[in-house]
Amino acid sequence: MRFRGSWYALGTSVAGALLAACGSQSQPVGVLPQSRAIAPASYEQMYRFHPPWDGIHPHAGLLDVDGMLYGTTSAGGTSAHGTIYSISTAGIHKVLYRFRGGSDGSDPQSGLLNVSGTLYGTTAYGGASKDGTAFSVSTSGVEKVLYAFKGGSDGAHPIAGLIEVNGTLYGTTAWGGSGACSASGGYTGCGTVFSITTSGEETVLHTFAGGSDGAHPRAPLLDVKGLLYGTTAQGGSCGKYGNGRGCGTVYSITTAGMENVLYAFQFDPDGAYPQSGLIDVNGMLYGTTVAGGQDGSNCTYGTCGTVYRVGANGEEKVLHRFADGSDGATPMAGLIDVNGVLYGTTAEGGAGGSCFLAGGNCGTVYSITTAGAETVLYRFAGGTDGFAPAASLTNVNGTLYGTTYFGGDKDECCHVYGFGTVFSLSP
């Protein structure tokens, strides 16, 4: 069975092609001071996804547009190619568009962007060459393909969503470009940064070269006063555990395409393999890595991931090393800033249930201060409440909204892990 967008389906998904060769061994390291007590928080399940026409397995978070939330599912809908949906804060769900898997795109793994009432996003597959698309969709569900990636120098498989700077859209592709990267399944190239107009004119701004340069960006870009920042899941200078492919980077790039690697991750006691984007808090960039940091035999990559910050000058500091157990592990999602406190999710860890993930833990929602004091707010139990949150949270008037990739309704025949959920949490 293939779960589109799943980070477990190593042989068939883009995520697997990126990380199948990543090392999973590490040496024990010290743990930063951190809180393990769960904090009082009000959890509410808003919606449980279920087939056949509904979307399933949301890999992306939610977009708030005037109090209505919009998102994507990586599968479900027509022929299991994914959907675009809306959901009210009262839990009223509506499918706006079902991808057909042909020229219109397939498997959206990113969230949506609102530009003057029109929503924009990407699909990892589909399009004329099956290498992914950039699309627009109205809030009433009228979809239009802006650009279909060809899989060559123009890029392939955009996992990340888009951002808008002065009327132009910017994004990344995980593969394609002219870099000399390759993997099983026919994936080639090290990825790109591109711009695209709202009328569909695409320009490659940077092609990643691998090696000391980054490779395979999975995360959206961040605009800070006209300079863009991002992460790559591989590349950089990590040698021991990167198997020659590197442990990932933080980079900056101008809108004209001048790229600069700010920091290269070193695995441990540092982080490794960042799959999420960055946020800017008072001039410092904050993000997460799915591996590196604390050694953990129950974690997917042998280590359990980190929260870090990096300055514009490239100076990096690990704020928290996840330790599995009652703590979280494997943060695939990025952070959000709510009044100076950061919030995020981990796909594993929490000791909140018996899931099929490494160690049997189902994921968490956590908060962390900019000084590194982490608190677990909610531990998923793996049943109807959902498990394995892979997406960042969304703040709407002090309530946090998010999605889980698994959990919720399930089919005892074929989908015993559930189809995913939408939830809210009031810290």
C-alpha cells in the first residue's frame, strides 16, 4: 500500500527518495535543560477524513482566510490524487476540488497561499510530465494550472508551498535542475529555487549543486525584507552520517538568484535533515530538524530531532534536542510565533499511544520559548484523536489549528491507521 506523501513509504515517495540513504547512527550527547511535564491544554477534534470522495492523509497545515480555513490532502478524492478543502472553525468541511492525477496535478503535499482572495499551491506529481505543478484555485473551487514542471532544468516535484513577494510567487522543487544528484525511481537533479508570475511564467533562480551547496529543498521560503531564506534537506558539509549527501543547510537567496549557504548541519549534537521552513522572530531565524541532536533508538532516524535558531550571519544554536519517550520526536513541521512563544508538532514521540511508528508513539503538540524551555501541550493517543502530525500549526485568535496524517476514521480491511484529522488546541 502506498500512502502518497508519507515519510515511511521509502521506496515510492519523494520523501523516501530523499532520505533513504541518510545515516541513522549517532553518538550519545547531552540534553539541553527542558520541561517534560504536560501543560493544561484544551484539545478538540474538528474533523475526521474518510474516503471515497473525501480527501485523506493531509500532509499540509491550514490557511486562515477571514476565519475560514483552507487546506490540502495528499490523497483521497478522485482516483486518490488528493483534494483542496475548506473547513470552518466549527468543523464544517467541504471539498472544493478533487485532483484527477493528469494535467491538473496530483498529490499536493504543501499548504496554500492567499493572494487577494485567490489561493495558490503546488502538487508534487501530475502535470503534463508528471513532475508536479503550480496552481491557483478560487475559494469556490475553480482550479487552474499555472505551470507544469518538466523534470529537467526547470525543476521537478515541488513539495513546498509558495510565498508572494511584490506580486511574484517564489518556491522550491525537491528535484530537477542541473545538479548531479540522483536516486532510485528515476529522480535526478538536486532541486531548484524558482519564481513564477500569477500568469504562469516560471524562472529558475538557483539550481542546487549538492556537496557544500544544499540539495533537495522540501521547505517553503521565508521573506525577510526582500531577502529569501530557506532550508535544504541534504547537502552541506556533514560527512560521517550524511553518507556523502550531507545533513542539510540553511541558505539565503536574493530575488535575483544570488544564493549563500548560511549554515551546514553536522548531525550530532547538532541537527540534521531539516524538512521545514523558517520563521523570523526579532531578526533571528527559528526552525526544526527531523534528526540529529539526542540519540534515540526508537526514533526513525536513530536520533530524535531538534529546534534551532540561526542568525543572519550564520551562527547557529540548538535550543532543544527531542528525547522521545514523554517528549516529542521527529519534528517534520516548522514553528509559528504567538506573542513571542513558539509552537510546533512532532510526528513521533509523546508516549501517548500505541502507533505503528518507531517506538509506538503518536506525536505531540509542544511550545518552546526562544530561550529553549520546551513544554509538551498534547500527546496524541493514536485513535480517533489522530496521530503523526506532519504540518505546522495555524493561529486564529489564540486557538491553534492543525492536521494529523493518520488517525481518526479507519478501515479495518485496508486502512487500519486511519485517514487523518483536523484538530484545534487552546494552550
